Amino acid sequence: MAEMRYREALNQALREELEADENVFIMGEDIGVFQGAFKVTDGLLEDFGEKRVRDTPISENTIVGAGVGAAMAGLRPIVEIMTINFSLLALDQIINAAASVRYMFGGQVGVPMVIRMPQGGGHQLGPTHSHCFEAIYLHIPGLLVAVPTTAADAKGLLKAAVRDENPVIFIEHEGLYGKKGDVPENGDASPMRFGEAAIRREGDDVTIVGISRQALTAAEAAETLADEHEIEAEVIDPRTLRPLDLDTIVESVKKTNRAVIVEEGWPHGGVGANLAALIQEQAFDHLDAPVGRVTGADTPMPYSKPLEQAAMPHPEHVVKTVLSTFRDL
Amino acid sequence: MAEAKAEEQQQQGEADGSDGASAPAEEDRSPEERLPVDPGEHHELPDREHCEEILRKMLLIRRFEERAGEMYTKAQIGGFLHLAIGEEAAIVGATLAMRESDYLISTYREHGQALARGTDPKRVMAELFGRQDGVSKGHGGSMHLFDIEKRFMGGYGIVGGNLPLAVGLGLAADYQETDDAVVCMLGDGAINQGNFGESLNLAALWRLPVVFLVINNQFGMGTAIERASAITDLSKRGDGFGVPGARCNGMDVLDVKDELENALRKAREDRQPQIVEAVTYRFRGHSMADPEEYRSKEEVEEWQRRDPITTFGDRVKHEEVVSQDDIDGFDEDAKSTVEEAVEFATNSPFPELDALYDDLYSYSGEEPGWYVVDERAPETHKGEELKTSSSDAMRELAEAGAAYAKVGDAEERRKRPDPEEGEEQSSGPRDEEGGAH
Ligand SMILES: Cc1ncc(C[n+]2csc(CCOP(=O)(O)OP(=O)(O)O)c2C)c(N)n1
Ligand SMILES: [Mg+2]
């Protein structure tokens, strides 16, 4: 084990996968000479050269599409999109090509490709640079979606993503890049498996599912709930949304009889909306209260600091929503 | 022949002089003045064997398309059906210039491309019929044919959507240090997509072996090229991106082949992507649902006089390389190949309902999670479980849904109506529901 930042863990994963397989290459805007807008690709150009680490023009749709084409012809591209908002320019290639190619051509080719992108608010970047769109990608059959929260998961899941035969939307969080955590070192770091949730904290009273960085908000709220309200929360980080480890979540809800989902994205059609539907379908008889949701505000992300913070979920929101599930009905 | 050539050349001269902004208004131009076909260069006929191959391929495409159109009106084919009748020279000329290991990627008007690359006509027709033996197992349909063995990398229903993929194929060819090249076909309409500039720039920047072949049939649906493009000489549209271009006569199979050979050589050897514009014309509507109110009958007839199959046939006969009897024989062969394809498609079963979730994901090892969650049934289930452990309720619902296909229950679906006896269905209501694109 070594302690490192989330961004360093990602960098290690990229490095190890570039070393392991000649067919793996990285491309994206400013990932080479500039070493990445968030420095995730630090040093890779120098170590692997221009063939493997490719700066691209600012052409999101074509970068992603070129990745799909290259993957169809046997390569294993990793495409970095600078910020999740910019991935909207590539939605055509992500949905109409990456996600559909295997299916629409009857399985004759696959698209083993990773599309990495950071999301999230908190840096006052306003409405075009701060959103959380995991719900958009979760929506699309044919894609896998990873939302790692810890440095170890960032590394293990990225390695698994590169080795997977399916197109993977790999969603990082801008607010996590600097966070430190223990990460298995090169050699003993086997790739993780998609579809395995992590139980971050055990508890019998309520299940809190936190998505992406909100898994940390959920964990913080759980401490407050224990300290101040004698409520022991079980905190689950699904880590991947497709495939989804629904079994672990449902098992937990059957034990705690209460569920609250925390995400940073918008409420309508969100991850929580979807998960709440699944939970009530799978564990209705076990629920003692309606499934609660904590989400980002239903607005574009404002710039002004107090407004931006008001628009984002915080532990207080989670605590309040959990307490509401204990109201006498 | 020679006279016709001279006349065309003269028209071309006029067109050159009146290009771009100074072009006369559309209504001032006679049908033959509307983008007159570039006569291209004069090419010697190849030997008999090659002439035969060319004729056979063009005839196969023509007969396949005609029969597909009929099958559509008999409701054996659904959705949209885009025929390439009139464009055979562009398709066959281009594919003859390619090596077997080169990649071809196309648009939704691509039955002919698959056939020209050597895909089994039976499996192409079966795909149009939505049957299990279709090239894409009924998941793709007319717009999404694919044949990995022939390196036919697909038809795509999104206009311009194949361009970035072509760049990726070129990147792979380059990365793997092969000398494979890519031919990417697009329409005159697709050229105005943002993808076009992005893809040409990236291909030129990375020196990728890609030839962008614009099949300029002069319309994007009902929009004539001069109503969509400020610069109508599409071979020039790569200039600002570092992609040199050339124009060829898309009605002359030898001219297309020659131009593509040049372009492929430059792309392959000089690592310099190219654009080639083949000026052609589609004789049928954009799709089967097109009443063709945007062009005159005279214009269509004018272009039909340049029919790529007849003109090439006339020439081989005139130069006594192939006789009319030979051509009749090739035509008969093409027709019977297409007949066999129709029969095969008719007898191929519809996909099993379990195939609904097939080929969506590649599952490695034991499946840990819920890749696909189907929430439509009382019991939410993993989509991939329909095959292995679906409940009776799920199966019943799947059957109930499939019944709306109006091809009976599972038993009846296996024995379908004989298309020859099938009623002529007016394509009207179907098209209104589905729109026309
Ligand atoms: C992105 C997108 N926009 C619109 C359409 C609808 N559409 C289908 S074909 C077509 C015209 C394309 O014309 P062109 O590129 O010249 O090809 P052609 O049909 O003439 O072969 C249009 C507008 C589509 N399929 N995809
Ligand atoms: Mg067109």
C-alpha cells in the first residue's frame, strides 16, 4: 500500500496499462505537452511518446468517434474529455456509435474503449463546467459507467475499464483529484471488478447510497447521525452504475428498512430517481419509509460562491433527509 | 458516343466558368445544366474479365435494389429503404480500386457497398427482412449492414456519423503499421456536418490513410446541393483542412476507379488523406417514402440517359469486348442471385425473442452485476436473464409485445406469408407514421 492522491492513482493506472498492452493509447485535448487539464496524464508523453499519448484538436465528437473506429479495428483507446460538459458535444458518437455498434452489427465487433471525464461543482466554474451527468450515461444501454470515489477505486476501476471489452464512461470528480488514499502498489494491484459496490460503513438503521463524490458526503453525514442522533447508517458506494450492484443495495435495505440516495446531479430523471424505483420494486415490503433523495438543485450551476454551495448537497442535507425517514408516518 | 462526350465536355466548360456565386439562378438552368456530370478522363477499357466483373457487380446491385424496393412495397421490409439505383458506378468503381485489407465505411445507402465488397446477398436481404440470418442478425436493418470479414465497417444512420469512425480506422491502420487504407463514403448532404471539418482536419494532422469519397447525388433528401452548400464543387471542400481533392464522373465506373486508385495511392504512400467527389444521381427517391416533388421528371430523365450500367454496357459492346448476349447472361445471373436472396430471406426465421438482449454487452467471466435492468415487468429483472431464467410473466410479455409485429405467435412467425402472394401494401400510412427520411 502507498498513500497517494486520486489523480496520482489514475496516472498510475494509465501508466501500468500503457506498459501492459501496446494496443492501449491515450488521446485528448491537452493531455500531452500540457499534461492534462487536471494533470492526470502527468509525465506520460515523456515516457510513452507521441504515438501512445496523443494531443488532439478541440473536436470532442471526432476524438470520441476516432476512438470508436480505432477500437473496432483492434486498438484499446482511452479518450480524455476535459470536462463532462464537453462530452455533450460527443454524445452522438457516444450513443449512436460507441454504445450501439456491437448491438446494431449483431456482435461482429466490439468497442473496447474508455472515455474518461471529470465532473462536479465547487470550483465556481459556473453553468458550463460544473455539472454531474452520470444519470445521462447511466441511461444508455451498451455503456458501462464507473464513478470511483477513492484513490484505490480510481486505480482499480480504471485498470478494469481499460481491460473491459465494452465502452466505459469513466467519470472522475474534480473535487476528488487532490484527495489522498491508500492504493495497492504496482504488481499487487489487480484490476477491480465492475458491478461490486463497497460498503463504506456498516449500520442497521438506514442505508445511504452515495454516488461519486457524494459517497463522501454520505459518510460524513453518517458520523453526525451516529454522534448526534444515535442512528447507525450503512453507507454504500456503488462504484459502478452499469453494471449496478443492486443486490448489495437491496440486501442492505432489507436489513435497515430505510434508504436515502445522495447525488450531485439534478433530481429529475436522476440516479436516485432510478434507484428509488428499483428499491421499491425489489424491497417494498421491507421499507418503513419512502425512499429519500438528496440531489443537486434543479438549476444550472450558479457561479457566485454562496449560490453554488447552496446548489450542492452537503452532509446537513443528508442528515435532514435521513431524519425525515424516521418521522412517524 | 464521341459526340455525346464532346457535348458533355462543352457543358462542363460552361460549368467551370460559372461556378460558385456567379452561377445562374436554379430556374434559369436546364436540367442538363444542373451540375452537369464531369466527363472525367477517357480510360481504356480493361480486359474482358474485368469488364465482366464490373458489369456483373453493377447489375447485381441494380437488380438487388429493384427487388428490395418491391419487397418493401410488399411490406417484407420495414423502416426506411434507401436505394442506390443510378449510383452503381460510384460504388463499384470505388470498391474495385480497394485492396481486400482496406476498410470501407459507408452511409445508410449501403446495400450496394456490402454487395460490391463481396458480402453474401442472401444475408444482406435477410437483414432487410429483419431475419435471424441477416448480417446484423436483425439488430441493424437496411441502414446498418456490416461485414467484418470483408472489412465493410458498416452503414450508419446518422448523417456524417461515420466520418470520425473512418479517422479511427485510419488511425488503427497507421498505429498497427500496416499499409491498409480507408475509404469513407459520404453524401453531398453530409459534407455540411461539423464532423466533416473535424474529421478531415484530424486525418490530415495525423497523416492518416483515409480517402473521403463524396457521393454527390446532388440532393440531401429533397434539398438540392446548391440550396445547402455555398461551394458546390465539393472536391474543394477539403482545401482549408489540408485534404486535397479531385472530382470524377460518378457515372463512369472507370473514371471513379481511376480517381480512387490515385487517391488511395496518395493516402497510402504519402500518408496524405484525400477527398474525391463522384458526381452522380439517384434515379429513385431519397427513400421509398419520397414523392419526389423537389425535382422535375425531365431532370431525372436527363440523368437516366447517363445510366452508368447502360453507358458502360454500350461501350463494351461498341468496342467488342463483351456482347449483348453476354450482358444478358450476366443480367440473368444477377436476377437469379437476387431471387435466391429473397427466397433465403423469406425462409430465414425472425430472431428468437431472447435475442433482444444479445450482443449488447460483452460479458467477461462470471457476471457480477446488473448490466441491463429491465424494469418493464412486474418483476424487475436483469435484461440478460430473459434467456436463462426469465419468469413466465416476462416471456408472456415479450410474446405479447412481439405480437404487434403482426406476424403471429412464435409458431406462426416461423412460417411467414409468401411475399409473392403478399398483398401490395400502399406505403402511405406506414410512411406517414414513420416520417420520411
Ligand atoms: C444527423 C442526421 N440528420 C438528419 C438525418 C435525416 N436524413 C437522412 S438522409 C438525409 C440526407 C442526406 O443526404 P446525403 O448526405 O447527400 O446522402 P444521400 O441520402 O443523398 O445518399 C437526411 C437529412 C439523419 N439521418 N441524421
Ligand atoms: Mg446526396
